[in-house]
Amino acid sequence: MKKRLILLNILLFMFYAAIAQGNWELKKNENGIAVYTRKPVNGALKELRVICELDATKAQLISTLQDIGNYTDWVYSNKKSEILKSVGPHKIIYYTESSLPWPIKNRDLVVQLDINPGPEILDIQAKSLPEYLPQNKKFIRVPYSLAKWKVTEAPNNKLKVDYTFSVDPGGSIPSWLVNATMAIGPYNSFVKLREVLEKKNGK
């Protein structure tokens, strides 16, 4: 009987934890770009979600995301990005550096970009590979980051983007500071991404 009660309590805890994790809280909603955050079950850092529409085709979005060297044009705080290896037409491993305000030390990370252009949904994943390269003492290597894009076609030749992101920046950045500023970077990135895509459309 006691074992059953313990098991029931564990299951109830997991159930309520899953509910708590599922509650996205709107943090910013401007220019058609909605930014949400939520606290994960484990860890103090929040997860992030962006929902917006982009005036572009799937092919234009894919080419922009694969144009690693020009990430400085639109990715927030990006100082440098370069391709390390092209595994195939839809898989790239790249290196990137992020410039952060003093006194926080700059970060670097290696990312594997996987693009799956399905007939209905364009699935994109960018996952960190922290052990791919030896660490550079000038930077703190980001130990974990994961970004996922679900892209579908919307009316008027637009794309609907559902983007989620989670990260452990490593080092000694206080979690409260990361959480307080977490919506700023992705919002600014999508504003700039929209501008880059509009230029490709001649707008």
C-alpha cells in the first residue's frame, strides 16, 4: 500500500510538472512578433518561443539560414560565424561567436544545423556540439543550446514560423539576468531576419 502511494505521488508530481512546463507566458508582442517564455521542469533558465510571419518562400528562408557567414546581419549579438563542415545539402556544422556586454565574457559555440524540407512542414533544428572543437580560452563555450523551427505556408505568400529555443550559456551569468533579457535577442533577430528576407523580395 505504501509503495502504491509513493508511486501515485510521483506520477502526480510528474503530471503537474508537465502542466507547469506547458504554460507559455507572453513577454513581448510587437510588429507581429510574439515572444513567449516558460520555466522548464529542470533548471532555472527559461525556454523561449517566437511566433511570427515572414514575407518569404521556404527556399528563401533556407538559403538565408544556410548563409552562415552573413549571420552578423541579423543574429543578435553575433560577432562571427563560419562554416566548419557541409555534411550534405541540408546539414551544416558551423562555428559562431557572440559578443556580450562587459563584464560578461563572450561566448562561442559549435552548432549543427539540420533542415528537413517536408511537403507540409519545414522542420529546422540547430543543436550545439560543445565537444566538436577544442575550447578557445578567449571565450566560454556554450555547453548546451537547442533551437527548433516549424515553418508552414500562410496566406498571401507568407510563412508562419513557430520557433523554440533553450540554452545554458555556461559560465557565471546569473540566471535572473538571462531570464530578464531573454526576449530581447530573439525579438531583434526576427526583426532583422524579416528585413533581410524583404530585401531578397525587393521590398
